[in-house]
Amino acid sequence: MALLEHDLTDTRALTAQRIERMSLGSVSKLPPVDTTGLPDGPSWPAWMQTVALFRFRHWFHPWLRRTYGPTFTVRMLPGGRPFVLFTRPEDIKELFAGDPEVFHAGKGNSILGPVMGEHSLLLQDGGEHKRARKLLMPAFNGQALRGYHSLVTDLARDEVAHWPADRTFASLDRMNTLTLEVILRVVFGVTDEQRLAALRPCVNATVDVNPAVMLVGTYPLLQRLRVFRDVVANQEALDRLMYAEIRERRTAPDLAERTDVLSRLIREGVDSADPSDRLSDTELRDQLVTLLLAGHETTATALSWALYELGRDPELVRRTQAAADASARGDAEGDAWLDAVIKESMRLHPVIPIVLRTLQEPATIGGIDIPVGATVGPSIVVAHGEANYERAEVFDPTRFLGQKPPTNTWIPFGGGVRRCIGAGFSLMEGVAVLREVFRRYDVTTVGSDEPRVRNITSVPRRGARIRVTARG
Ligand code: HEM
């Protein structure tokens, strides 16, 4: 497990280069955009609209829809750039089908660059994105997911076995612990207890990323402040552990049999003469950190909302317990109910409010001409609401039982060539976790909760508090 001294220096340099290269400096240098003819929107200052769009998404998106109709324009920082939001399924379909050479997503995610790195799937566009997606996809196909299932189930069973009976606790905290463990073991494939113990705090600090790190490159003097130095030091520590794991895994004697995501990614293209068919150490590091940041808190949040909604209704709890028992016996109907629960939870409480595409050439969506440089995207918040669902405010998993909602009205994972690569993974994990919870416990929600924005996800403000008692 020890790293050679030159590896340490090497890793430190890689971390420093990434943070400097990927910080936000370049975004403010984008050319201005012609906004003539764009749909209406508020005329408030751009900073106010940006804050409202992200921080107060739960009332601002529906308010925009009511005030300006199904398509509206918001001005965003930096520089009041136009962001045109679409909410009609037919327009969202056109948007997701847009040419990936024109509809770039990577630029909109560039704020994540210092942490995720330039090779991150979330940050790439065009040919680079296509190549990385092709290399990553096999690790997330149906067969691979079936391979992860039993380890996810074991981790979920271990976690819920330790829940305190008859005491109120925040289910979000427990779900965060569990989904982190799933990423470390099932995605990174780390089994060494010492390394797991070293990774957990680094990974927690990375997930809790201080937005300050994004400004280090723009204002180098800020690097002298303690908060920045701590962030960079944590990044260095995480990178050191990740590179050590990657380098050891490449030569692991059991690499061929290992089923974790990292081992699969390392095996990709090993027989090919073309090095571009394989992922380098830096690419692997960037993709792993991306999977961690994209897959951990998002899945934990969706699960805690599901527990919150179920625990408010004893009838739903009984039905979910019956489904969990059936699912444990291998009955597909049991799985179908648990799957419907997690999907309805993602509809009612969308974890991510919007996805972004920045136009590299002018394009027409829903009959509206949008200029080059403008950003477009669907409002997931509005698409999941009363515009497309009856009694939209009611938690009702039967909406997803034996039926699919109309295309582009359920889009928690975005869409098109950028659709979340971990969608199947998180649904599989959701079903496994709900099964283990409801096989064991009666669940009751304690008090009410409401969404609060944490980083980019909408989490339950009070942590979705629940009480559990062992089933009779
Ligand atoms: C409830 C759980 C999750 C939600 C709500 C979610 C949501 C999303 C959304 C909205 C996007 C952007 C899609 C777009 O631009 O059209 C995305 C992309 C992505 N997600 Fe997820 N995600 C979840 C879980 C996961 C998991 C478990 C992983 C991996 C282990 C993951 C990895 C990724 C990656 C790598 C991308 C970038 C895809 C690309 O740009 O090609 N996500 N996710």
C-alpha cells in the first residue's frame, strides 16, 4: 500500500495542475449572446435570477411557468447570459435529440472541473465524450448491474441491521453512509480495510466540496487562506489514495475475475493495439471521482425521500413490506412495486432540477430560434409537476406500476446521449435497499420535511427523520 516518493511528488503535481487548469477563470471570457426574440422572463439582475433558479428552485420554476408560459428565459451569471428553459415534453424531446456536436453539456458543468478533472464524463463534449462514454458504458449495462446486485444487497443488509430501534434518526444520514460504502466497494472495488478507512474521510470532504476551491485559479492569492489550503490538501490525499488503488489494481492477480466498476474499466481495451481504446491512470481517476460525486448523494437523497413518503402512510408501509418479502423470494411483482416507489420518489422530489446544454451553433427548438452561445435545458421540476401529472402533489407509486409515464414527462436522469450513465445502477440500488429495510422494519416518519438545496441536489431539510421497529 505504500507509495514511492516519486509517485507522491507526481500525484501532488497532478492535483495542482488540475485545480489550476480547471478553475473558473475562462467562463467570464465568453463572447456576448444576441438575446433578440428569446422567450420572456424576469428582468431582475442576473445574480438574483441565478440564485432563484438554483436555491429557490421549488417555487421559482413553477412560478416562471405560471407567469411566462411553457418556455421562458432566465439570465444567468456570469454576465447575464440567457438560459432558455423548456417544459413541454415535445420540446424536451427535440432538446435531448439535439446534435451532441452542437448541444454541449460539458461547459455547463465546468464548475466541477477542479474536483472532477478534465477527463470527467460530465465535463467532456463531442468526440471525447463519445469515446469516454463508450469505454464506461459496459460497466453499467444490464449484465454488469446483475453482477453488482448481491454485494449491494449485503451492504444494505449490514447497514439496516445497525439501525436503532424506537429512536428517531435522520434517514438521509444513514443513506449517505450506505451509498458511500456502495461506491467505495462496488464502484472502486476497494477491499483493504486500511485503505477504506483512509478513503472515507477524504471522500466525505470531497463530496462536501467547499465552493471556494473553484476560485483558486481565478484568484491565486486566495491560495494562502487556510480554507483553500485544506481543500487542496484533501484533494491531494484523495488523489494519492486513488492513484495507489488504480496502480495496484492494474497488476492485481485476480483482475480478470473482479466485478467492480474500476476493474472492468481497467480491463476495457487491454487486448487492443490502439491505446485510445484504454483509459489512462489520470482518466480513471477523473472518472472514478465523477462516479463518486454524481452517484453517492443523489441516490441517498432519492432513497431518503422514499422512506419519508412511505413512512407517512401505514397502508403504503404494509404494501411495501409485502413487496419486500415477495422480492426476497425472487417474485418479480415485489421488485416492480419497489421500483415504482423509487421512481415516484424521484418524480415528486427531483434530486436535480435542470440539465444544461450550451449551443455551439444556432438551433431551433419548439419553433424558437436560439442563438449560438445561449444555454438551453428542461425544467425537471416543472416537467414532474402539475403540467404533466394529475394530483401531482400526491405520492402515488401506482403511476409507475405496470406502466410508463408519457415520454419526457419523467426525466430525473436527464436524457439523450448524456442521460445519466448510473440510472440503472441507482434504481437497482434503490430496490435492494428498500427490500432490506422493509423486510426487517415497520417504518414511521417523524414530523414533516421540505426540500432544501445542498450543493446541487434537493435534500430533505430535516434529513427525512424516521423511527423503525422490528416487524412482528
Ligand atoms: C438518484 C440518483 C441519480 C440521479 C437523480 C442522477 C441524475 C443525473 C442527471 C440529471 C445527469 C445529467 C444528464 C443530462 O445531462 O442529460 C446525470 C449524469 C451523470 N450521472 Fe447520474 N444520477 C444519479 C445517480 C448516478 C449514479 C449512481 C452514477 C454512477 C455511479 C451516476 C453517474 C453519472 C454520470 C457519470 C453522468 C454524466 C453522463 C454524461 O454526461 O454522459 N449518476 N445524472
